[in-house]
Amino acid sequence: MKKIVKYLICVLFSGILISSCEKSLDLVPLDKYSEATFFQTPEQFKLFANQFYNGLPDFSSTTAGDTYSDILASWSLSNISNGSYSPSPANGLWSSCYSKIRYTTYLIQKGEEVASNIKTQISIYVGEAKFFRAMAYFDLLKDFGGVPIIDKVLNLEDTQLLYGPRDTREAVVDYILKDMDDAIGLLPLEKDIAGNDKGRVSKEAGWSLKARIALFEGTWRKFRNQDGNALLDKAIEASGQVISGGQYQLFDRRDVLGDKSYKYFFILDKVKSNVANLTKADQKEYIFVNKFDNDIRPAGIPSAHGFPSVTKKFADLFLCSDGLPIEKSPLFHGRLTVSSEYDNRDLRMTNILQKPFTQFWASYPPEYNRNWANPDAGGNIFDLNFGNATQTGYYSFKFRTEIAGPYAPDYPVIRLAETLLIYAEAKYERNSLISDADLDLSINKLRIRAGLPPLTNAFVSSNGLNMRTEIRRERTIELFLEGFRFDDLKRWKTAESEMPQALKGVLWTGTQYATDSRWSNISFPLDTDGCVIVEPANKRTFTEKHYLFPIPTRQILLNPQLTQNPGWE
Amino acid sequence: MAIMSYGSNYNKKISGRFKNDFKVTDFLEVNTNFSFQNQKIIEPTNYSGMQSWQGLLWPCLMPYNKYGHLYNFGSNQNPIGFASESGDVTTLNYRISGLLALVFTPFKDFKLTSEISSNFDISENDWANLGFDMYDENDKYSYNSTNNRNSAGANYRRSRYTVANLYANYEYILLDKHRFNFLAGYSHEENDTRAFSAERRLGLISSEIPTFAMGDSEQQYNGESKADMSLNSAYARVGYDFEHKYLIEGNFRYDGSSKFAKGYKWAPFFGVSGAWVLSNEKFMQKMKNAIDYLKIRSSWGQMGNQASIGLYDFISQVNIGGRYPMGNPLSPVISQSATLGGMSSLTRSWETIETSNIGIDYAGIDSRLSLTLDFFVKNNKNMFFSKEFPQVLGTSAPSINGAHVRTKGWEISIGWKDKVGEFNYFANLNLSNNTNKVVELVETGIPSLGTNGYLQGYPVGSIFGYKFDGFIQNESELSAHTSKFTSGIPNNLKPGDVRYVDMDGDGKLIPQAYQLGPDGKPTVTSGDLVKLGDNGQHYLFGINLGGSWKNIDLSAFFQGVGKWTVYETNDPAVYPFISYYYGEVWTTAKPNSVYPRLTQDGTVLGYDFQVSNAPYKLFNNRYIRLKNLQIGYTLPSIITRKVMLDKVRVYFSGTDLWEANKLPGTYDPEKPFALQATPMPRGYSFGINVTL
């Protein structure tokens, strides 16, 4: 009996200790949702769609894009701009785009699986996903041409797609445009987007992006002896929808901001950022932005120090105020002094470039900040500090805020000015002709804002100008630093002649630069005209192969079906 | 002692332990063990900011300007400000551990043990991140470290860990020769953690009192995370011992983990071992002087591993986070995003590490000499590995049991102790080495420039780089070199830049492995990278020397590595001020310099300093370090007895007092090329041991 009690005690007490444990081996996350039970409510679809907004282009990414082109010279000369780069194992755009494609497709696929009663409630988010997916494929198309189309959420067994070949350029374009048409069908008009949802993709943003894509590919084909007309028609139709909708207007507040209206347009903030107290709420030009906020999400804007220099080629694009190029206009004051070339020009010239020996304000250092109590005081003088502020003599302050951080101008992903430029270019390229009425509907609005006379067919012919050149000039100036120039040269197929030209700075010989003692101790290589050469033509190359970037080589090693772009093998 | 000259630097620890075993009845014994620890640390909130800026700053910059203000140059921030002016974080760490074991002995030689132990770890801190102002050399205000967005917050984290263990042990002795030992048991482990944080901006009200309760209620942030895991194991062991000469043992365990998906949670593991104690054999007794103890042993066993993977990887998780300002630009609402975690890992199970070992233990020459020798082969047959898929997948693949890594190694340790007159001394040496190789992989793996993870047929951590071919000395060498290349080298090389060998001779410098096909010619995908070594530490050694003479004792412990391939990771584009560049950079006047020319051109600089076997890039970081040195003096007992003390010893002890190595500069050899780190500390301490 005593023995039995003893054993019972053993078992009992052992059991008590062991039973203090509570967890089995079947544990699930305590602070996260499981994917299997997510995607049930419209709110969850919205939360999932929100991630795509965080991946929009911003100030730094598009500045980097323009350094590839002929209008900027970066301090450490860009090997993309000078064509000396070679295929590399990895490419950030390739991987980030396919990641975006996976997650946009995820939402689209989940949208097909949900109960029918919420299908209509989530259709907006499916539309957003298609918009962002088209954006990702368009980025791939611009850089690489035809790429593999992945039209489902891949798992590891999908070897046919994982290790499949590239699709043709045409197939990719069709796929993008199909997504855009679907998106436009599902997205709401801007006026129908509720207050707390402002900033989400609108139908107008859909039309604008579609127009951008159609113009890109339409002209790409046209200048490669293929038929681009159907695409140009799409570009005209889609940009026309935005223009006729009347939802957006160009920002022009010269009434309160004077000649600096255009400059302050790009740095409107929530906090005070200009003498007229205009805020981000006072512009109606931006169609789709990457949104920033001083408290929630401050913007990062490339600092002034180390910013790439603007080339002479870009500075010379600005027309004189009579609408004529500098080589034709009697109003051009020449380059005798360091600032004479800034006289009588397109208003945008002094709104984008800092005129030498004029005052400017910056976000850093503090003494350069604007003091709104005394707005004309302080700041600094742009003193043409070669080797520090500029290497060309030209200096840009587009997008630079004048106030201390945290600042938060929005970054324009799509704005009306571009849509107007698309309309004009597509109209012209469609029939090699554009009517004065269409010019008035589109780029003349930009020219008026820039203090220029309207462009007409008569003005072009009477002054020996070229309509295409003028349309392209307008585009290059207006969209400076917004990441278009390099792609434009490629689709126009002019990169092979434009890109190999030397990157130049100001005219030195015979001007104040050569005679003024301030610069007597510096010397530059000069061309035969006496202009500063930052990178000579013999160090720059752009051949047929450079129209497409090489496919990242590691991806080819992983999947030999993925063929390299021509010339990069 | 404080390690930093600036800022708060406080660390205090109190701990206690209580252990008691008592017999309750003739068949029940209770063991208890209780301990606590309480630690308080105060240090700068921006410790990492301090570390990184002290690593980034040029040595010529002054800490303060002549007006006594914190100085900054350009956008460089002041590490002293981060140490002393940017607020402190006060961390309290508590640990309470307890163990309760009931040991029943219902009948002779049988023991049933039931034990439970728990650790509670709590770590909480409160911090303030205060902006400090910096000034230029003319005392002009130039920068505030936080742009006046001062903030304060607190973190709380606790972890609860419990182990319950129930096992029975039975020993059976037959005829005093055969000893059997049986053990069987079951254990359960569980752990859960919870953490939350809160933060508010202070700037708008005051930064005088650094508590977030005083912050701006419009600017408050908080977060939470929690997680748990559990492990179950059943295990058994049978041992047999014949006259302490022949020993044999078998064991088995069956482990289950919550980290794997259903159906993959459990795995069995086996092991056997045997030993022969030769010195207990009769025929060895004549050699008793030379051999006190000699044992040959061998084992084969499996072990499970489930560390280094996520807790719930078998579930595809949705994360919520991020801040995007949606809505009206003047009064936006914070919009969070839902994102997917990695792909789920449904079929992954335990890693099985199989180790075979043979070893000898020896002691002899009147116990003056001791020797241990071991050889082992370790096979991790289903190691966690994440296969690389084409990036069109859009995410990375989850890790699977996809690699087989074999490690072979040996270890030897020799000890000698003796005395000469009043001088006692000892010397111990141990030396070990192992090499590994990926013998099987679910993919072949593509070598890339730098350190690689797993590549079939190569050691883990293999380093690939270009083959260095000297500096280009003049224009004719330059054109001779560049004319050989059609791509892969910068278009503006100059004398003073580096030549790398075009291994496959295709006129392109390509960052892919140099590979020969079966025909002895480079393959189509061959590049120019060659294997330069692996990042493992080889020939690790330790030397322990000591002696005493009369009342004085001395001991020293040296530690080191015989072979460790490392490459310089500090880019001169970021760290142009590193002192070992001075006077050692290529110029026409110094063609035999250590380093290539320095240039502002980032493309060329990147090319000159990429991974290769150049003598300025690749190093064997072999080193020896005096880890510890102690000198003691014991007061004569005639004196100490008078004050009723048994023994009083005063000592000096130093840690990391000396080292010899091959790296340039003054890096800590244990952290090669770590620039943004706390500088290598040397420790000195004096102490007294008192025995009552």
C-alpha cells in the first residue's frame, strides 16, 4: 500500500510540473495576418494597393535619369552617358520591376478570387494594380525592349515562365496597353475621388500614362521605319481626354509671384515656401504625384552640393522672348559678360538656371534659408565657383527648396504640361503636321506661361524654323530633371548623333571669364570656339547597341533562354 | 572603467544566486536553483551615430571651434556631439531564473526526475534624442543634428522561456563487471516574447524633461511585436561499461519544432559511441610510469538544427506598416500598407548534422604531460539553403533543405606542467583546423565578385576576384593594356591605375568565373574571376603559459589564427583620409607604391579597388594576441594570519594588451577593416582576492 502511494506521488508531482506548459507545436504568427485569411475585405485590398505608392519615382531617381543624357554632366562622369559601360551581373531596375509585377499581379489575381459581392468595391484597387503593373513593364520596355511577360503570380514550379524566353517588344507593348485600358475602365475620375483618397490614381492619370506609353512606342517605331500611326492615334486620343476634361490647369501665378512663379511652382509645400503663401493646395497642374508631407513623409531632395552641372547645350535651348532661337534672334545679348546670355530669354531660363551673381536661398546651410520675416535678406550669391558649385558655369535650382527641412514638395510623376506636350508631338508626328488650333490647345499654353509668343505654322515658316525642333525644344525645357531626356533621344533615334557630342560649358574665350581676374588662375580644355569642355567627344560614344541596356548577365546565366540584347553579347 | 572619453558611460550589474538541494523523504529529493540579475546601462542614445561619424571624419577636423562650440565641416556631423549632447538611453535589464526539480527514488538504482525551469528576461529603456547645434570655424551656426525635431521614447521587451523535463534513469550492475545504464525522457521548451515601443516628438513643447509623456500628442508613434515558439523532444540512451575498459553507448532522440509545417515538425536522430580505456588493461600496467591514462574513443551521431530560420516561415505572412500621406495636401492622413513577407516554406524540416569522430586522450609521465587528439568529419546533409531563381520570380525563394556541406577537421591539445625547485610552471597549447566544402547543392551556383555563400564544390564563403597584374606605369603601358580590351575597363584609365589579367583572353574583363570546358578552352560563359580563398578562419591556436615562484604568480594567454583570408572593404572614395594611404599612393615619382593612384573619378576608383589578389587588397589576417596577462602576489601568511585572513592576493590583470598581425593600420585583428566601430579597447585591472 505504501509503495502504491509512493508511486502515485511520483506520477502526480511529475505531472503537475509538466502540465505547467501550455504551447503545442502548432503555433501561428501573433502579430501578423496570414495571407490565407487576408484579401477578404475592400479595406484589405486598399491596404495592399497602398504599397505601390511608396515605390513611385522621386526627386533623386529622375535626376539620376537625366545624368545619363546630354543635358547634365555629373561630377564623376557617367559611364552610361559616355557609353563606356559594360554588361553587369545585376540591374536594380530589372529586379525592382519584376517585384512590382509580382505584387500587382497578386492583387489582380486575388481580386478574381473574392466573393462577387465585394468585386465591385475592390475594382478600383484592381485598376490601380494594373496601372502600376503597366508602369513597371513600361520601365522594363524602355531599358531592355522585349522582356518576359509574367502574367501570373509565379511559384517555384512554374519553370516554363521562370526559365522562359523573352517576349517580343510588340507583345510587351500590347500587354501594357491592355493593362492601361483595363485600368482606365476601372479607375475613378479625379473629381469622384473622396477627400481622404486624394492622391490615388485617377482615370486622368491612366489616360496620361497611356498617352506617354503610346507616344514613346509610336515614335520609337516611326523612327525605325515601322508603322507607329495606330499608337500615335492612341496617344492623341488619351491625352485629348485629359485636355478636354478640363480637370487640370497649368500653374501660373505671376499675379502674386511675378516672374518667379514657375520656380516656386515646383517647391510648393504645406508650410510657408513662398512670399505669396501659396501651398500645394493651390496648384491644379499635377495629375499624379509621389506625395510627401513635412510630418508624415518628408521629401529627400538632392542637395545643392555635388549636383550635376547643366550643359551649354541645354542652356542654349531657351528661346529669346521673341520666340526665336538665340542664333536667329536680335534680342540675344551675346555672352560678353557672364550673365548677358540670360537677358531677354524664355522666363523658364532664370526659373531653372541660377543667373550668375544673383541671390539664392537653399535648405542648407541655415544661413541660406529664407527668412520670411525679411524675405529678401540673407541667402547667398551664386558666384560661379568652378569645381565646387558647377563645372560648366551653369547651375540649376529646379526642385530646390529654400526652407530648412523637413520640407515636402510633391514629386510630379505626371503633370498636365507633359500631357500637353504629348498631344502636340503625337499630332505632329502622326501627319507631319499640326494645326495652329492644336498648338493653341497644347504647347502654346506652356509658351504663354514662359512669356513667349505662341507658336504658329506661319511663325515657323517665316522664320525658317522647324516645327519638330520647336516641339522637341519645348519638351526638353519643360520636362528638365524629370527623367525624360535620355528616353526621348532614344525614341527619336537621335541619340547616336546627340550623345557622342562633347559635354560643354560656357563660352570662355573672348568673354568676361577669360578677362576677369576672378577666374585667371583656372584653366579648362576648350573647344575651337573657346567653350569649356567637360567631357570631350572622343570619350563619348553611342552606337546602335546603346539604344537598349544589356540584360543583367547573371539572369542570363540562370536562364540561358534569356538572350542578350544585340551588341552586348 | 569608462571606455569613452565623452558622454554617459555607466554600467552596473547586481546578481545573486540561491541553490539548495534537500531530501524530503527517503524517496524524494527537491533541488532548487534561483537567481536574479539586475543591470543598468546608461549610454548615448546615438551610440551608432557616434561610432559611424568617428569612423568617417577626417583626422584634421577639430572637435570644437575656438569659441568652444561643437565644430562641423560641411555635412559632416560631430561624433562628440552624439556622445555627449544628443541625449542618453537608460537601459534596465532584469533576469529572473528559477529551477525546481523533484527527484524520486522509488526503488534502488532508479531515479525519476521531474524538473521545470523558467527564465524571465525583461529589458526596458527610455531614451531621448536631442538635437545639438554645430558651428563652423567662424562660429557661424551651421547645423542641428536633428533639425530640432527632438524626440523621446521608451521600449519594453520581455521574454519568457520555460523548459519542462521528465526523465527516468536506471542503473543495473551485473557481477560488478557489467554496468548498464538506461535513460529515457521527454522534454518541452517554449518561449514567447513581446515588445512594444512608444515615441513622441518633444520639440514643440520642451526638451528639458526627456520623457515622452511630455511630448506632442499629435506626434506620437508606437509599435508592438510578439512571437512564440516551442520544441518537444523524446529521448533515450543505453550505455554499457565492461570493467571500465570497454564502453559503448547508443542514443536516440525524436525532436519536434513549431518552426516547421505540419508533417515536417518531427525528425529522429541517432548516435552511437564506443571507447577503449587501454590504461585499464592489465598488459598496460607495466608502462604505468609513462602512461597514466590512455583512451581511444570513437563516435557517430546525428544532431538536429533549426536555428537561424524564421518562427513561422511555413505561413505566408502579411505585414502592415509604412506611412504615406494620402488625402488633402494640407491635412493628409497616414496610410499604411500591407505587404507580403517572403514565400512560405512548406516542406522544410530539420537540418541533420552527422558527426563522426575518433580521438585519443592521454596523460602520462607522472601526469606532467597530457595530450588530446581528435579527428572529425561533419556532414550537414540537409542544410538550409535558398536556391537562386531568375528574378522574374519577383521575390526570393524560401530556404529549403538544399545543401550538403562536409567539414573535416582536427584538434590537438598538449599540456605540460612541472616544477623546478620552488618554480612551478605550466604550458598548454591547442591547435585546430577545419575545412569545409559544399558537396551537394540544389543548384551549381554562380560565383560572383567578392565573398560567395554556397557554391557547389567550393568551401562556404569562397572569395572570387580578379588576378592583379601590377600598375600601369606609363602611357605606352597604358595603350598596350587598353588596346587589349574591348569592354569591362573604364574608358579613362591613366598611368597609376591597375591591370587585371584577362584570364580567358576574350578582350573583356567580365565578373564571372574563369572556367575551362572539357576541351581545355574557356567556356562561352567564362569570365575572369579566380578563387582567392575562403573567409573561414584556419589554424586557430591558443597558448596558455604560467608559473609561480614563492609568492609571485604569472600567467599569460595568447590566442590567434594562422590563416584567414580577408580583403580591404574600406573604399577610398568614402575614406580618403585613411592614414596608411599617405605616401603610399602611386605617382610618377613613386612608381613602386603600395596603392594605385587616387582619383575623384568614382568609376576608376571602383575599378582600381575591386576585389583582387593585389597586395593592397587581399591579406592573410594571421594574428597572435595576448588576450590576458595576470601577475599576482600573495601576501606572506605570517602577515595575513595576524588579521585573521587565510589568504590575500593582489593582482594585475590586462586584456588584449598586445597583438601582432599583418593588416595595414591599427584594426582590431578580430574585426578586420571595421572602421566604424568602437576603437580596439585594451583593459587593465587591479584586484585583491581575499580568502577567509
